[in-house]
Amino acid sequence: MRPFEWIEAASSAEVTAAGATTVADAMVMTNGHRKVSDPTVVKAGGIDLLDLMKEELLQPRRIVNLRGIAGLDKIAGQEGGRLRLGALATVAQLAVDPLVRPYAALADAARNAASPQIRNVATLGGNLLQRPRCWYFRSVHHHCVRKGGETCFAFGGENQYHAIFDHRGCAIVHPSTLATALVAFDARIELTDAAEAKRETALEEFFVLPTRDPHRENDLRAGEIVSAVLLPKLAAGARSAHLKQAEKESFDWPIADVAVVLEADAQGLCRRASVVLGAAAPVPHRARSAGGGAARQAAQ
Amino acid sequence: MSDATTQQEKFPFGIASVSIGEIERRVPPGEAPPLPPNNRLAFIGKSVPRFDARAKVTGASRFTVDVKLPGMLHGRLLRSPHPNARIVSIDTSAAERHPGVRAVHVVTDIVGRAVEQVPETDPPQPNGVRLPRALYAGAPIAAVAAVTPDAAAAALALIKVEYEVLPFVVDLEEARDPNAPVVFRSAVAGSGFAGGVAAGAEVAQQGNVRGPSRIGTRGDVTKGFAEAEVTVEGEYRTQVQTHCCMETHAAVADWHADGLTVYLSTQFTAGVRNELAAAFGLPRNRVRVLVDAMGGGFGSKSGAGTYVRAAIALSRAAGAPVRVVHDRHEEQVDSGNRPATFQRLKIGAHRDGRLSAISLYTYGTAGTATGAGVGNFAQATYECSNFDSEQYDVFINAGPACAMRGPGNTPGAFALEQAVDELAEKLNLDPLALRDRIDASPVRREERRIGAERIGWSRRHTPGADTGTIRRGIGVAQSLWGANVQTNASCEVRLMRDGSVELRSSVQDIGTGIRTVLAQVVAEELGLTPQAITLRIGDTDFPAGPPSYGSRTTASITPPARNAAYKIKQKLLEVAAPKLGVAAGALDLRDGRVFVRAEPARGLSFREAAALLRTDAISAFASRSDDYGGFRRAMGDAALAQNDLGGVQFAQVAVDTETGIIRVERVVAVQDCGRPINPEQIESQVQGGVLMGLSYALYEDRILDRPTGHVLNADLEHYKIAGPRETPEIDVVVLENYQGESATDAYGIAEPANIATAPAIANAVYNAIGVRLRQLPMTPAAVLAALGRAPYGG
């Protein structure tokens, strides 16, 4: 690991003042030239950042620690029945928080992610922004398209853990199982910039397919931080579940995961089904026909 | 052994759960008297809590990675980014000038890979040195020692290497093609580094294919198959498994005016001492190798690898101690592995089950090493007078394999034990009944009996009879492993005048608890508690102990420990005799006392007796005698005991036919190791063997990228290992099997505990779903494919 400078930020303004770039931009190198030289990046739980730095895939000049920003880890109900999940809430918190419990798919996903040690440190924001686990992307010996190279090595290579949908240009799968559940709930993501200005967008649209830009998995801009994720009020009678299927149960990435949210009417009939597949595509993949089918079938 | 110097003694003989009789053996002079069965002993055979348990769980144990010496530098290795390349030139000048750098070393000798018989003919470097080709991605090229790990890493990036990149091959099948790029340009000398099959130097080699070895071939298989009434034939594939030691390979080398001291995570301090003395031109008495606590070896830490030599060269150049510790990538890529194998196995049998012929054809790859054969498992497990084997090594551009827990026999058992299961079904025999007919060992028979009872074999359904999504099954498999003994194994027991006792030997504790075992043996002989014995081991300044590989530590070092303690006992009784007014022969030791056997109330405390010593301390030395019944075979410093070790394991699995996930619910492991000295520690080793076998069966697989030649899962994320949630209930039974062969009659357990697990699981999976999986690891995708449910809707 290379030496770096450490900055404790007390507000998001300080993050921008430090000139923070996104981790994605900090990792892009084209024709031998880095997109950003001597990058400054932000750190929440630091789980993925530390991994990338140990592997020397990312060599930041400065790290801005967000953990000192007050209130960013709060989980609280809002007017109108929305639930606001602070970006620094840990995965372990999401698994047990009583306000999250009605969103069973999310609590399930949080409970089954990574290992207890990681869940205690990893944050919601970091989990959504973590880089893919593709072994070519994670190898210093493979300058793949996601890092600014020409090739997606998964094509013609070892791709048993890669995408089966929407993999044109790059076959990563999105690594976040929380994202699978959150997209199924139509969650929105809140981003805060230097001027403390907030923008909010549907989480599903926040994620970026390789055909749009192979260098990043999301629409985070330089100087922005994820400040919260907002869950819409649950419809009465809504039920949800998340299943993660890995090759082994202890500390493994899914080979497939799925979140299903069903909304029923007063008669108990399913009116709406939201089905999202994880570990299947470069972004959480909405299974539209399955969702539509489930609702139709139930309606009949 | 019937010359006048030996004497006839009677020893307990037989399996405790069957019946214990007696056997007469001629015993050489100086041996401690026959030891009664465990139920008549105070400490041997008892689960004395391991001495280092508290230190281990509190983090107090000092591993090699914890060693810090004053002025110690940090060494890092530069590794090849190419799977096959010639080093045209190497320029280390910028690295040498980097701040904090104290030494740079260019690797000229690579340890562990096969050696070409015709020396490499690439042009030498300007300084006349010929550099070895980098034969795999991750091969060591150079090393740097600096004041911090970061400075060393930064300096590595400053070493300029000009590579001539050469074609490579990393796929076992592709490498067999006569037109494939060749890994070695001339024939290599082979001696079975990976331990599967030892084939001599004169074996033929064409392209990347070397062989065959025809180990074990006997009788006439053509005739045997002609006589066969039933035959089974199958093809089996096993993957590369890596050792995954929790403590990665680690060395701290200190070259000083008096010689060389190396702190090393090693399975064989004495062997490494000899190896390094030769490599660095030092007399053996000026090389000292030490290891305190050790985080696993499993065969991969038997010698002094390239990284150790680099650490020493850097220390010599820098004039300071140098620490080199592999990171996890290096550990996965360049610290050895279990070879991948292909096996075609054919068995012919008579209607009554007797085997008429076994034919085994194998090829496998140990990367850039030799020895990818499948051991002697098919040849030695069951009675069959016609056996034919043809085993080949295939070279690929990958890190050299080395011995790994039950080398050869572990992949070998995966094939043979499934084939025997298949044969039983064809013969309409219960798999255990067939084994009762073809396995002459009374020990295995008893193990089958006990295991069948504990797993509930009688409720086993016919293969594939279970229905529903989750299908359960039970399977069985056997293990076989030679009982190795190191005859070059010795120790010293010392008694001080204050009554303190210590044992000294270079034997190392690989993590299995030999300290506690040795204390039990010495305490038993001296009538003290095990806690009263101080263990000074893992240091070549003490008498040479055995290696901890080949499951031989306990078998090799406990008899000399008991014999040395016995000599101390005799000396102490002689000193105490005049004081008690009786002959020494009338005295004995027990409960910390010297007492008159005929009048137990009369005596002295052990301390009082020790105070009568003429000198501050007395010492007794003993080395491993031959087994009393003689060895089957002696080979230099080592020998093979008459009776093999083994075990029978039963697995119960649940197979999800929708996801293809196999869950192992229960394993019953019935094992033997002669006389058990510490049952709990043995049980612990058996659990480890089962877990490693389960992990091999279902998860582990080193993945090499065919297009680029790199290991893609050189980490513990994508290289998958069983974790807590994959751990089944493991029921361990250890036989007491008395043979009257040595002063302790104890043998090893490590490897036999690993061999049977994967085939037991495979046979259980077959019993569950009625389809046989002949390839490891048995992944969900493999299960679905076997069930005709291809993962992607096919």
C-alpha cells in the first residue's frame, strides 16, 4: 500500500473542499494516462477501499474520512411515511433496526451479506458504491475495459461468476445485495454536493450499464457523497423477501440473489409484483416479465 | 533381532474394542519396558489439555510472522507478470538507490520446481550469471530488503526487467498436445516433489508429458479382466487444491558473524538446517533454525523455499536480519499445491466380489514440478493379484506443486472408492459387505463395523430412491496411508537437581500439539504430571528430531522420548537406592515420589531424590530404534512400519435438486493410529482432515486463466473454502490398536484423516440422487448438469 494523507471531514462541504473524486474515476487509466492524478477519495466503512488499496488497484493521494459527519448514520421515519436510511448506517444496523423490519427483503439482504465482522463496519453508502468483484477487474495484471483498457477478459475467459444479462461491453455483476432489495422497493438515493445541495434520484436509475459508461457502476459525481437512501411508504399488505444463493453459506458472494415485493389489495390479491435479480447483470436487474406475470396470475 | 543382546518381552496386542491379547517381541537393550494398554496408564491415552491452548486463543503464541529482531529489514519479492518468459536483462540500480533500501538480490536458483537435465542455454547476463526462465506468472525474479515494507514494495517497482515473452500453456489437456508450447525444453530429473508418485530421473519425456511410472504393476491384468465376471470403468478428475495455511510462508533470516540463524515457519527444522548449510556453504553447526508456534503446513513447509534463500541472501548483503512473509497472493500462487489429476480406472471382479484385475491410467499436473501421480491407493487398498498402472506427469506454466496432506492417495481414493461403490452395486452387494471380502485388514473391518453403527447404515436406501427436492444419502469410503517413521529422530531428557525436567529436540509443533504429547510420555515414565515437564523444541541446537510430514511426528519422537525418560528414571533410582536402603530395582516412580515397590509408603519425594544427584543436572539421549517387529522397508532416514494406517469415513448429505447445492450433514470418521496418546488432540486432527476433505470435495479449486496464464482466484474470496456454516457434525472414533512395535506403539493420524472424506461424500451424493459425480469439486453447476438440469435453462 502506498502512503497517503488522511483528512477527517465534519461536513460534506469539507469533502468537496478536499477535491474528492469518485473511486471509479480514480481507477481509470487510458493509454497509460490516469484520468485523475493524485486522487482524493472518500471513505465510509473503508471495507472496499482498503481492499483496492492493498491490491494497489487504487492509489489515492488523500483519503477523506466521512465517519465524523454527524447524523449520517441515522435511520428515521419521515413525513409521508418514507423511511430515511442514513448512508453511514452499517449493514449490521440495517439487519436489526425495527424501522427496517417491515422492509423484510432489505433486512434479509443485510443479514446475509458478507461476514459479521464486515457487516459491523460496512456502511449502506459504501455497500452501494463498492466496486465489482470481477476477478479480472480485481487483478493488477488485467487492464480491463472497466479500468480504461480495451478488453473485457470475461469474454473468452473464466466467466462462471459473470453477468448473464446486459453484459455488452463488460460482464461484471453488481456486487451489492442491498441494492437488489432496495431497487425492488423502488428506493431513491439522495446525494449531497459541496454546497450542501441535495439531489434525489431513483436508485434504479442511479446505476449505470456498461453500454452507457463501462468505467463506473453508478452516476455519482465528483465531489458528491451519498447521504441517504429513501424507502417509499410500504403499501398496506405489502410483503417482501430476499434470497441469496451462494455456493457456500459462510462468507461468499451470491451466484444469484433475488428480491420480491408483492402488493396485495384488500381482498388479498396481488396487484403489483416487483422482482429484482442480483448477481445477474452489471446493475440490479428488474425481471419485468416475471413481476408482471406474478401480478397477473394473482389477479386472475 | 534375535541376537544375545536383545530380550524377549510381552506386549499388548490387538484392537481394544475387539480383544487385546499378547505378542512376544525381541527388544533391543535400553528400551523402556512394555507399556500396558491405555486404561492402565495415568497420562498416556488421556485427553490432557494442550499446553498452548490458552496462548493460542489469547494471541500470546509467537508465530514466525511475529518475530521481530533489532534492526530487522523487510524483504519483498518481485514476481514475473508473464506465465513464460526469458529474462533478457535486469537492472536493479534504481531500486538500490531508493531511500530505505539496504539490499537487492536477483534470484538465480529456484527451489521446488523440476530441474532440466540439460542446463539452460539462454545467454548469460553481463556479469556471467545465467538467470532461470520465469516459468509461471508469479515466479520469483528478484528481492529487495528495506527498512519498511512500503519502501521494499516501492523499490520492487523500480527494478527494470526486460522479458522475452514466450508462448505458454496452463491447461492440463492443452499441454498434452504434442504441438503445445513446451514448459521445459529438455527432459527433467524427477523425484516426485508433489509426492504423488516417485518416478526416477530416467523416465521418458515427450513435450510436456513425462512418464509413465508403472508403480505397483504386478500379475497379468489381461488375464485378470478375461476372468472377470463383472467390470466397472470410469474416468475421474480432481482439481488443484492449495494448502491455505493460516500463517503464510514466513522467514526471518539473520546472517551474522557466527553463522546463520533462521526463524522459519517450517515442518522440518533439522532438514532445513541441513539444506541451508549446504546451499550457503556453512558447517551444520553454524546454522540454526527455529520455530515456535506454527500456523499450518500441510506439506508445503517441508523445505527452505526460494523466499527463504532470498531472505538469507538479503541478510548477508545488508548485514541485518531480513523478514520475508508471503502475502496471500504469493501463498496461493507460489507456495505449492495439490496436483490436478485425470484417472481412468477399471476394475474386474468375480461374482463373489473377489477382484481379478485393476487397471489404472492417470495423468496430472504438478505445474512446473513432478509427482502428480495418484499414489499407491488403488494398488494397495484391496486384495487383487493383477494390477497395472500407467501414470504421467504433464507440465504446465503454473507454480510447482508439492506434497499436500495425503499426496497421491487423496485424489487416488476419490476414484477407487467410487469405483468400488459402483462395483458393489453391480454385484448386488452392500458396499460394506464387498469391502469385507476384498480388504484383508482386521483394523478396517472393525472401523467399518463401528462406523456403520454410528451413521445408521442399516437405514441407507437404494441409490436414488429418495424423492422430493432435497434428497438425502449416505456413503462410505476408506483411507489408506503408510505408517511412516523417521529413524533419524532423537531427543534429550534432562533432570536438574531441583527436580525440574525438560525434553529437548528439534522436533517442531506444526500445530497438532506434539509438546503436550511428549510431556504425557515423559510424565508417565517419571511419575510426574505432564505440566511438570518443560518442552524445549523447534530449535536445531537440540538433538535432531523428525520432520512433521508424512504423519510421522508422534511415531518417530515419542519412543525416544520415553526411552530417554526411562534412562533418567534408572539413574534417579540408582541415586535414591542407598538412601532408602534397597536396590534400585526395588524402587519405582509415581505421583511425584520415589518409593519402595513392596512397601509403597516408604520413599522420597521426586525433588528429594533429585537433590541427591552428584551434578547439577543429568541428561539422557535416545534416538528412534527400529520397530520391534522390523520395518517393511527402510529408506535412508525414514522407514515404513509393517502395518498401514487408515480409516473408514461415512458421510450423510442432503442434495438440493433445484439449486444443486450439496450440504454435508454428518461425517463419522473411524480412524486408527496405533496407540492413541492424546485422544482429544487426535480427534481435533481428524476434524481438520474431514474439513479439508469436505472443502476439497465441494469448494476448493485453483483457477488458471487460459488466455492470460494468471491464477484468477489467488485470494480467500474466490478460492472458496468451507467455513463455519459448511461444517457438519463430525463424529470421531479412534481405535486403540496395539501392535507392540515400539516404546510407545503410537503412529500418525494427519493424512489418513483426510483421504476418505471426498469419496465418502461423492458416494453419499450418488446414494442421494442416483447419479455419480466423477469430478471435483462437486459444485452446484456440476450437480445440476449431472441431473440433466443445466444451469442456464438447457
